Amino acid sequence: MTERLAPGSVIGILGGGQLGRMLSVAASRLGLRTHIFEPGPNPPAGHVADRVTTASYDDGDALAAFAAAVDVITFEFENVPSGALDALESTAPIRPNRESLRISQDRITEKDFLVRLELDVAPYAAVDDEATMSEALKRIGTPAILKTRRFGYDGKGQTTLGEPQQAAAALDTVNRAPSVLEGFVEFSAEISVIAARSASGNVVCFDPGENVHRNGILRTTSVPARITSEVREQALQIAEIILIGLDYIGVLGVELFVTPGGLVVNEIAPRVHNSGHWTQDGCVVDQFEQHIRAIAGWPLGDGRRHADVVMENLIGDDMDRVWSLAADPSVALHLYGKSEVKPGRKMAHVNRRIGHSER
Ligand code: AMP
């Protein structure tokens, strides 16, 4: 790959959901084209991308043709099968790097990595069966959260234990999959930092957002977060340490708990992140463009926040509100083009500008 991809170059994106869609829109504003690789039919990203390959992640011929047709490969989800990456990497560069993906695919590898960087995480222990669960409970106590090591998202694959007697039921809830038991963190707020690192090592962090989850699913992100300037600085520093530790190129999301004892890292996501959607209407250059710039070898843009914003996810039946939201002048709508509304399905989000005086 040349150091800087010229306009007209093609970004390959693994995954065709809303993140791939918004990455494609951002790429097109920069004169770059996108090619989506997605096994499912009619992916939201396919409506706005230049090309779509519909094939499974174990289709070697399709992967080879895809890699040959693009200049750089990125992904919009962290569970990309490693076999697919093996088939792609000799033909086109993968950004962010595979090591970042490997580390964040497994909650234990991720926590071990964060501990190596001397960052604070909740107490944790690997759980594979009743015996390791009982050991983990002795060390960590309750309340605690049992989470599957892999493939968890939006609160799926996790359950809270109020007392040790719930061990067997908790193991059943996660289908006895390899898991991690985490001590319950008493936090005053959840925040996240969306941070970008360019191919030349320059780092730009967006302002931390304050997140509210319901049933494990992100509902809102508000900026500015209600945190002190010291906590804000610490959060940005943590994000930078992680980016450098991973030798990362692209945008990364870092979720943090604010506690009286300092910031505790909950998890990292090696991709653009739902809690960074506010940047679309709160910054000159949003997280999607920042990611495209980074992986294309371009300089990073201006990520400073110019507005106070509350991002709200529209999930399932929230779509019933779409016409009243469309009539609200303080709201920017971002619909994902999904044809079927399902409970728990992220359909759209809105960014509401707060305290913005009409002129
Ligand atoms: P996760 O899938 O790890 O992002 O967890 C989803 C949500 O569950 C988080 O955003 C928190 O609200 C809550 N949560 C996860 N881990 C913990 C923990 N160790 N202590 C307290 N709450 C947690």
C-alpha cells in the first residue's frame, strides 16, 4: 500500500451493518470508494457502498477476489473469523492490525493486555466449569458479573450473580461457554473515549461521552460528560496508552467506569463505536471520517467538539417516534435503512443539540 491512498482508492470493509454504512458515507465524502464483504442479504452498508460481495467468511475464492479488489481492509465488528483474515492479509493490508483484533476478541486476553499496560480493570478470573467458577467466586466474591469470553455484545452473553448460590444458574445462562467472572464495579458514571491514531502515529481523541445503558444496550451518550477536568485528562491518557500499546491505526472505543478510586477500563472495541455517533453532529470531523483518514494513511482531522450533544439510539419500536423526531429542529436523524423492525434491534440514532441558540 502506498503511504497515502489517493481519492478513487477502494476501502474494503468486513461487515455490512450500520457502522459499515456510516464508514462508507464518510469514505465517499473523501472521494474514496468502499467494497463491503457481508454474508447476509441486503446489508445496510450495501445501499451506500460502491460494491458488495455476498459470501461467507470461509469462502476462500470470494475472500481472495475481495482482497484483490481493494487497497486496504478494515472491519466494523470484532468477531471476524481469523481464518478469513489469514486468507486476506497477504493481498491487502488490514487496519487496524490483527493483533488488536485478537486481543479484543477475548475478554481475558483483553484484560491481561490492559493489566500489562498497568491500567485498572475490575477483578477478574477465567471460568470454564463449576470448579473454576467456585475458585473465581472465592477470590472475587459477589456481586459479580459472568460474561462469555467471546461473542458478547449489547448485554448478550452475560448475567449478574447477587450471591454464590447463583453459580450454577449463571453458568447455564451463558450456556457453559468459556467465560470471565468480573467483580461488580460501583461506578458513578460510565464514560467512553473514542480515539484515533494515524499511520504516522499521531493521536486525536474525541471528548469523553457519558453513557447510559439499559439491559446492557447503550441508550444515550451525552457530551460533555459530567466529569472533572482531571478525570477527562486521565480518560484521554488511558486511550492514548492503549492506542500506542496496540500500535494501532484507526479509531478505537474505550469504555470506562468512573469510580471514587479512579477510572476502571471496562472494555475496548477496535472499531468505530456506538458511543461515538455524537461526533457526527458535534465535531467537524466525526469518528467515521477519522477512521477512514487513519486507515487510508491521511492526516487526522479536527476532532474538537463544537456543540453539546445527546445521542439517543432508536431501538425496535422507538422507530414509531421517527416522524415526530424528524419535525424537531434540534435533532439530526441517522437512519440505518433496515427494512425490518425487531425488538432490541438498533434501527437508527438521533443527535440532539443541547443549548444551541437558534439564529
Ligand atoms: P459490557 O458488555 O462489558 O460492555 O457490559 C455491558 C454493561 O454492563 C456495561 O456498560 C455496564 O453498565 C454493565 N457492567 C459490565 N461490567 C460491569 C462490572 N464489572 N461492574 C458493573 N457493571 C458492569
